Amino acid sequence: MNARPQVPTTPRRKALDREGLEQASLISELQLRLPHAADLIYHVPNGGHRLKSEAAKLKKQGVVAGIPDLVLTMARGGYFGLYIEFKATPPNDAAVSASQQERIRKLNEQGYLAIVCRGHFDAMEAIRDYLRLAPTIVVLQ
């Protein structure tokens, strides 16, 4: 009997969530440098891997594929707000999916500025540029 010796296997290391780490870094910087914007930005936790039952439950509650990751609820430059589809810095970035492209297009058609940012620094620059725009004036009648 030629039994093969058991080779100990090392457990796989979890994939590093570069996008999540960079996005958390962006939020930390906003809290330090632009607290008025940090107070009005939020993350939409649409992505990730879930059990099918959990995904079905969330879909019934209104989760929609392609919604950008971050929403800044400050109206500037004639826009109602800023949506950011956040991707990691290249070369660790992922492609923008068809559902994300479609959702960005629809948001732009509705008067929001919806963009893709690749990394913390790109997103910070985009937010600063957006905040330099004049506040959108809302006239109530």
C-alpha cells in the first residue's frame, strides 16, 4: 500500500477588501477635513455576497442593483446631490457594471451628479470640486 502522506493545507487568506478600506479612509478624511460634508454623506450597502434568502428579503425592501456606493445630500451647481460609485485605486479597481452604468445615467437624467471615482484621492478631489459649486437654490411656492 502506497498511501500518500497527508500534506497540511494552509487556510486561504480572505481577499483584502481594498475598495472598502479606501472608502473608509475617505470617510475618515471627510470627518477630519470637511465635517459639514461628512455629516451629510452616507454609504449605500448594496453590494456584497449574501445568502439567497437574505438577498431576496433585501430586494423586497427596495435594494436595487447598480445604486452608487456614496450619496452626498448637499445640493450644488444646480444638482440635487452627488452620487459616487466608488472603486478601488487602479490596478485594484473593478469594472463598472452595466447596472451601475445604467443607474448613473438615470440619476444624471434626474438632476443629480452621478460619477465614478477610482480611489480615496479621486473621490476626495471630486467632493471638493462639487462643494466649490454654488449652492443650488430651491424655490418653494
